[in-house]
Amino acid sequence: MNIRNIPREAILGLVIVALCGVIAARFPAFVRPSNLLSVATDTAPLIMLALGQFAVILTRCIDLSVAANLALTGMICALLNMAMPGFPMVLMLALALVIGAFLGAVNGVLVWKVGIPPIVVTLGTMTVFRGIIFLLSGGSWVNAHEMSDSFTQFPRIPFLGIELLAWIAVIAVAGVYLLVTRTPLGRAFYAVGGNPHAAVYTGIDVGKTQFLAFVLSGALAGMTGYLWVARYAVAYVEIANGFELDVVAACVIGGVAIAGGAGSVGGVVLGALFLGVIKNALPVVNISPFWQLAISGAAIIIAVALNARSNRPKGRIILKKAEHSHEPV
């Protein structure tokens, strides 16, 4: 069987299983169901952020401000909880979604209406969002003793033995899957990324589609911001600093084409779980956590190289046909 015919998701799933097997050979406790569930729950924030990034990358854009969006929304929620400890947590989650979506819309408008390249826009807003956090907090931390019990316990509420944080991630996965596979907007994401010029001729507004992808990414980042701050019971300016690299890595490792137009929700989830297993295994095998960024960066390079390599045969076949053709080129 040609390995190129095996789905990317299946290969990645086997790699994750093999990785767990290697770790378990030295530390059997790592593959206990309770520990694997803990790893999946710890990876839930990365999964949700990667789902939003997936939609953006599909449209030939990139959002480097997702971690800053998470931090800003989380800080706003923490400060609101300090001022109003009785504020309902369901409304807090909805508010986080709205704030995150607004921040994503700022990115989308700058790309759509102003025409600034996405990487420039999101690098700028990443810094702006961090600056706003400093202005709101005065550079101070919001710690656990300043948060209400209902605020910090909400993501930890158990349901069928699984924390609410993980269930929210499952709902997000299902929602994005339905969006990209069953709705006109989802098909537009792929069309815009695959060939934006052809998409225009089919009646798709490329700029508006990219704008909506940024709004989706922002909404998921905002929701994750509240859940992150509540679960770890701390909010500060540098929270999740550098996490955007992990988000991009999860997408690329999962088979999302960095040039847009290709990828799947299943691949993104597996890419995030791959990184989650690695990060949770590093302390077990006594590897410094400072190597995490290096590992994520290396994973991106390897995944992009593999994606590029998998696309080369098509180009060679086309050239071969052109060489044997008697028609003028």
C-alpha cells in the first residue's frame, strides 16, 4: 500500500498511539485512563484556539493575535469578577465570546476593508491587546484569592466524570465540523483558500469570508480566555505568551495547508492532541519545558515540508504529460 494513500488523520493517530506506547514503556502510569483524560482536558484550550486558527488559515490568512485575545478577554473577565463576584458564569462565558468576537472582528475589518496583510495586522493587534491588558490591570496580577469560587470552579464542574472545560471543547469541535462541512460559509472558507479568484466568479465575497473567519477565531479565543483564567486561577499581562506558535503548529501538524484551502477538523484535533501528549510527557522524561517552543517550531517545519513533498508528485505528473504532448504550450 502506498503511504500517500493513507489519510493524514490515520497516520497522525497512529503516531500518537506509538508515542504513548514509547512513553508507557518507561512510565506505565502515563497511559492510565485517568491520566490520558487529564492530558485531553489540558489540551482543550489548544484545541479550541486551533479550531479558530483552522478557519482563518483555510482562507489564506493567519491570526497571530489569538493568545493575546485570550489574555485580554481573560483579564476583562477576571476584573469583572472582582467587581461583581455574583455575576452569573453562563453570562460570563457568553460575554467572553462576544469580547473575543469583537477583537477578531477588528482583525477582520483591517484585512477586509483596509487591505493590510493578515500577518501584519495580527502582529500589530497582538501587541495592542497586550498593551490594553497592562492599561486595564496596571501591570498587576489577579490571583486566586481575588476570584470568586464560582468563577474558578465553573470549568472544573464534572459531568459524567469529565470536566466542563473538556465538554465545551467537544461542543466546539462538533460546531466547527458542522460549520465547515455542512454550511455555505464552510464551503466558502475552502473555496476562498483554494482559489480566491475563482471564488469571486462563483459569487463569494472573499473579504467578507475572511472577516467571518477572523470573527470565529476571535470568539473561540475569547471563550478560551475566560476558561483558561478560571481554570488556572490567575490573570496577568503575559498569560499564554507565545501560545500562538502552538496553535499554528497544531493546525499544520494536523494537515492544514498553510497556503489555505485544505485541512480537516479531525486533523486539527489530532495535531493539538499530539502536542498535548508531548508537552505532558516532557516533565515525565525529565526534559526542560523550555524546549517546548523549539519542539513546536521543529514540528511546524517538518509538517510544512511533508505537506510540500506530498504535493510534488502532482506537479511532476503534469510536467510529464506536457513533455509528451505534441500540442504547443
